[in-house]
Amino acid sequence: MLQLHVQDETSQLRAVVLGTAESNGPTPKPEEAYDPKSLEHIKAGTYPIEADMVPEMNAFESVLKKYGVTVFRPQLISDYNQIFTRDIGFVIDDIFIKSNILPDRERELDAIQYVIDQIQPAKVVRPPEEVHIEGGDVMLWEITFLYELTKEAIIRIISLPELISKVLSIFVNCFQTK
């Protein structure tokens, strides 16, 4: 079993799920863009291509391994963008939280299921359907938990002890265990 323990983003990294650029698929059409920055690059003709991204991701993996970090990679989904694995799930303390992401991205969770299966099932939770949060919206920093409610574009700051006592109890007690 994986022993999770993430209380900030500045401690030594021991393990990470690193996305992949392999079989990334074609450049999306503007109407297929998930976010404004991707749309900007699609329109400008500067959207990254697989031939450039694969060597960069592999070089990053090599650096991580050089420093003793265990690197998990998602199982390959053909012709599908799997770069941003942080969006699909994140860890706070010893809890893995599956993000409520766009339905089109649900397959990305399936691609890391082999990692999720190594976590104690009671420590894997998912927010209720109406709660939309992605790993990229969350940051643990020293004793502070920062998260962004993107719909309202508000950043909230909660002390980590308050987070652990309140928010995690909500996650564990109210979220579906999956």
C-alpha cells in the first residue's frame, strides 16, 4: 500500500504521477478546448505537438528519478491528452481526492487506477457531484491550504490545522468512498 502524507508542496517529493505526451492526439479544434490558454494556443497555431512534448516529459522523468522520486505514469489512452494528471486527483494529508472533472476527462482516472488501487480504499474519496475542484486548483503551502473556486474566481485561505480538522472530516464523512 502507498502511504500518503502531503502537508505542503515544498517538502521533499517522494512519489508523483507524471502525465504522458505519448499518443497525445491531434491539435484540438477551438470548440474542443477545455481552457482559455489552450484555446489561445490553438488559435495562434502554437499548440504543443507530441514530437516536442515526449522528449521534454521523458527528460523531466529522468531528473525526478535521479533525485530518488518514484514516478508513476498513466496507462496510455490512444490519441488522448494525458499531460495534466494533477487535474484529475490530488492528495491532502493521507487522503487521495478524485477530482470532479469534465466527463470527457473521466478516462484519465481510469488510466491511473493501478496507482489508486495501491491506496487504502477508505483514504480515496470523491466530492459530491455538485462540488467541482481540480488538483490544479489546490495548493498546500507550509501551514496553509489554498484553493480557488474557479466559477467565482475567489481564492480561499485556510490554515492547515483547520483544514485537517474540518475539511478532511467533511471529505471523509460526506464524500463517497470509491
